Amino acid sequence: MLKDLRLGLKIGLSFFVVLALLSVVLGVGIIALEKADEGITRYEGLARETNFSGRLQANMLMVRMNVLGYLDTQNDNNLTQYKAYLDKMDTFLVKSRKEIQQPERAQIIKSLETSITKYKNAFSSVVSLTEQQNSILNDQLVPQGEVMGEAIAAIIKSAYDDNDAKTVYNASHVQEKLLFGRLYVVKFLKSNTQQDYGVAINSMDTKLVEEATELKQYLSNPTHKSLLSQFLTAHQKYLRGLNDIHQLIKDKNELINNTLKKIGPQVAKSVDDVKLSVMAEQDILGSEIKTNTNDSINLTLILSFVAILMGSIAAYLLTIAITRPISQAVKAANQLAKGDLTIEVTSSSRDETGQLLASIQGTATNLRNIIATISGASIELASASQELAVVTEQSSQGVVNQQTETDLVATAMNEMAATVNDVASNASNASNAAGAANQADNDASSGSQVVEKTILAINTLADRVNESSEKLGEVEDATLNIVKILDVIRGIADQTNLLALNAAIEAARAGEHGRGFAVVADEVRSLAQRTQGSTQEIQNMIEQLQAGTQSTVAVMTQGRTQAAESVDQANETGRALQAITQAISVINDMNIQIASASEQQSSVAESINENVINVKHIAEENAVAANQTRASAGEIALLSEQLKELVDQFKI
């Protein structure tokens, strides 16, 4: 079935199969990329969630650190940083609420907002309580403590001045308890513990009151009593302030212990849970993406291998389907080129290659028949041309003989006609010339002398013509040398033109750098062309000179021949004049007798001469035709031999 398909359809089907497989591979790759892109998008979302949870965790840690710093030092810088990080927390919570859509994590974020709100409110209360504590400390404890210290110091100094040792002793105990109590108050304000508060209140209330009561019993000095009264009043205010601070610290500790210290770790744990949840999902998603990617890669590799394998098989089959018939066709064509017409090509396919093989086989068969026919015809033509050549040669020889005999007859008739004319003329004038015979004899003698001078002049002219002919021969040789030199110049011009053309091509390849070289190459090519033109003009002039020289040489040769003939004729004329001089007397006697007969003979000779001339022309034409026929027969014989040699090259 495939053998009967057209070659273009086979190639199209092969490419279609390969493209279909590549399309499948491409589709699988696109699907894999889409899955990978989807996974990466999800992974990016989880990465953002991880980033937000990490930032929440970091900011919550900074919030708690600044809260602890503030609780420890009441530094406003910690409070400022706390507010800044808390604002960031609120911002990240809003973003997290938008980004985190997973239900469990979204619920945790929502609970975080509630917890952070509670944490913020609790810390605000702590800050407010701390501010109240600091206000009481600065407005009550510190001033009243200073009043108590100054009052007891004044009592001690006054009693010392009065040498009241008992008062100094008791007042010193009061001062000691005051300092000890205030020390524990400071410690309590620092530690905010109930233990320190108990020690401080015991010292400032119970023990200090006991010592102050005992001191009051021994005082008799009104000044001392007034100072002690100031001391006790300040002491009562101090105790009320201390109790208020104790209550504030108690409330603050309750907020710290029951709210801040509980919510802070809870928030941190919740944020950490969100982070761990996101990271766990990232790990699962990463494994899925890796697995899907590996599966897609493996599937793509398998499909690619299958596509390459099937494409290779299709290419191999297509190559075999094309190259084998083409190889057979090339082999058959080579045999045909070598003249072997005995080839037998068979093909079972109906495609273009099968049609090509069938056409080659048909061509070989037709050529074999044609060559066989031509071979037989060439043999017959060779035989006929040989017979024609023999017959033509015989005819040509007969025509030549006829022409020779006719030339002899024509020459004889011309001489006879001339003689008869002379005789007739002389005979007709004989009666009138008898009286002038003596004068003719004298004239003949003078003519003989003139003829001798003429012969001398003609010989001199012949010598000059020979010299001129030799000079013209030298001129002709020189022109031939000039022609050779012109051929060399023309060859140099052709080579220069070719080199200029190559230089122009190289300059064009060089671009801008070869522009100057291209101009030079154009000038060189133009010079070469002008040289060729000038050489051609010189060649034409030389050819004209050669033609003129050859014509002149021919004319000189003809003149030299004519001069020689003139010399011969002049000699004959001299001899004739001498004979005429001797025969004048005899002619005078015979003129009358032959006058009548010579006139009749002249008429008959003229007729015969005309007929002989006609026969001569016909013989010349027959000779030319015979020569042409012989030449044509020879050419036909040669062509038939060449045709036979060409036909013999084919093997049929």
C-alpha cells in the first residue's frame, strides 16, 4: 500500500508522524509546566505565609522584650519601640488575614488578633498603673520620706546639741528603722514582690511606729515634739501612699502574671504553630512538586525517546523508499551514459520513483531500437557513399581529360583564328600595302629598336616590382609579429580585467575598508577595457594593413607576371618584326592569292572558336561539379564512418 503512495505524500506522512509525536511531547511538557507553575504559585503563597508568620513571631518577640524592658526600667524608649512593633504587628496581622486562607491557620490568625488586643489592653493598663505608681512615688513617698528624714535628723541634731543622749539614742533608732524601711520600699518598688512589701511595711509601720512611740515618751522639748509630730504626719501619708502603690503593683502584677505572661507565650506559640503548619505544608508541597516534576520529566523523556525512535524509523523507511529506486535509476543512467542499452530495470512501486524507473526502462528500449535502426542505415550509407565516391572519381577524371583536350582545342582555335584574321586583314590590305612595303620595312627596323628599349624598361620595372614585393613580404611578417604582440597584450588585458574583477569582489567583501581598493580595481578594470579596445582597434588596423599588403603583393605578383609576359611578348614582337621584314616581299606576292580563301577560313574559324569556347565552359562547370560531388561523397563517407563509430559505442 505504501509503495503506491506518492513520494510527497510519504514525506508528508513521515513529517506528520514526527510532528504529532513532538506535539504530544510538547503537550505533556506544557501540562507539566502548568502543574509546576501551579505548585510554585502555591509554594510562593506558603512562602509568603511563612514570611508573615516569621515577621509576626519576630515582632511579637520584640514587643515582649520591650514590655519586659519597660517593666524593668520604665524607660520611655522601650515604650516607643513597643508601640512601633505593635503597629507592625497590626499591619502584618491585616496582611496575614488576607494572605492566609487555610481555615485552621486563618482561625489561629483571628484568635491572635483577639489575644494581641487583650495583650495590648493589659499592657496599656500596666502602663497606666505604672504611671500612677510613679505619680504616687514622686508626689507622696519621696516628699514624705524626705520630710520624715529631715524631721528625725533635726531631732537628733537638736538633742545632740542639748546633750540629750537618750533622745539622740531613741531618735537614732527611729532613723535606722526609717532608713531600713525606705530601703525595703525601694526594693519592693524594684521587685514588686509581696515578700519585699511585707518587710518594707513591717519596718515602716510596726517597727517604726514602736520606735517613734518610745521616742515620744522621752521628749520634753517642744521643738522636738513638733518635729516628731511632723514626722508622724508625714509617716501616715507615706504609709497611705505605700499602700496605694502596693495595690497598684498588686493589680499590675495580676495583669502581668495573668494576662501578659500568659498571652505573650500563647501568641508566640500560635505564631509558631502557624509557621510550623506552613512549613509542614511547604515540605509536603515541595515533595509533591518534586515528584510531579520527576514524573513529568520521565514521561517527557519516554515520549521523546519514542518520538525519536519512531521518527528515526520513519526517516529510515522513507530514505530506503527513496534512495533505493534513486540508486537503481542512477545506476541505469550511468549504464545509459556508457552506451549500455541492455539494462533491465524493474519496480513494483507506483510512486514517482517507480515512474522514473519505468521511464528509464522505456528510454533504454526506445534508444536500443533507434540505435539498431541507425546502425543499419549507417552501414548502408557507408557502402553507398563508397560507390558514389568511385563513380564520382571516374567522372571527375573524365571531365578533367575533357577539359584538358578542350583547352588544347580552344588554344589552337584561338591561334588559328588570330592567324586567319591577320591573314585576312593582310590579304585585304595587300593590294593597298604593296607600295608601302619599303616604308614598312623601315618602320619594322625602328619598331625593333623600340621593342628592345621596351624590354629593357620592362626588365627594370620587374626588378623594382620584385624588390617591392620582398619589402611588402617583410611588412607582412612584421604585421604578423605585431599581431602576436597584440595577442600577448590582449591576454595581459584579459588577466588584468580578471584580477580587477577579483579585486572588486574582495573589496566588496571587505565593506568600508575595501572602498578605496574597489575604486582602484574599477580604474584598473577600466584601463584594461580601454587597453582591450585599443588593442582591438590596432588589430583591425593591422588586419586592414595585412589585407592591403596581401592585395598589393598579389597585384605586384600579377604585375611581375605581366611584366615577364610583356618581356616575352616584346621579344616575340621583335622576332615577329624581323620575320615581317623578311616576309613582306613574300607576303606581297601571296596576298592576292590567299585573300579570298582567308576570308572564308576566318569566318569558319570564328564559328569553330565560339563552339570550342562553349564546350570549354561546359567542361569547366562539369569539372567543378565533379569536384564538389567527389568532395561531398568523401564527406558522406567520413560522416558515415563517424556515425558507425558512434553507433558502435552503444551496446544493444
